[in-house]
Amino acid sequence: MPSSTTRLRLRQDKNRHSSIGNMERALKHWTISASAGDYKAMHCLGKNFERGLVSRESMDSTLTAYNNSCAEIRSEARDAAICKVVANN
């Protein structure tokens, strides 16, 4: 998984590219970030998939990588802590 500095740089790059109109490059950055487990990048790819800017094959492979990354992070201790926080609120 990329370091927090690398993730921040990727987020800045993809936002910069999408704001200047270079969507192809922004989509590449979102794909990299989503594959590393970034929820916001996955959301952006989903929106662009709905617009027809992302192919089904690309979306499928990115979604698989995103799910694998999220599965690596998941642990019983983390799930128990989340349940405890949710129960207290």
C-alpha cells in the first residue's frame, strides 16, 4: 500500500489533471488510487463509468483490486472496534 505522502501526491495530481481538462490522466491517477483502496477515487471512477468515460473491463479490474486492498486492511479487531463505536453512537 502506498504511503500517506504518496497517496496525497496522487490525490493532488488527479485533482489537478481533472481541473485542467486532462481526464485521461486523471482517470489513470484515480485507477491507481482506487486499486490501493482509496474510497473517494473509487467513487470518482464510478461516476465517470456512469458517464461512459471508463470501460467495463477497466472498472471490473479496478473494483477487484479495490476489494482485495480493502480485504487486506480488514481485521477482526478493527471490525470489533467499529461495532463498538457504532453501538455507542
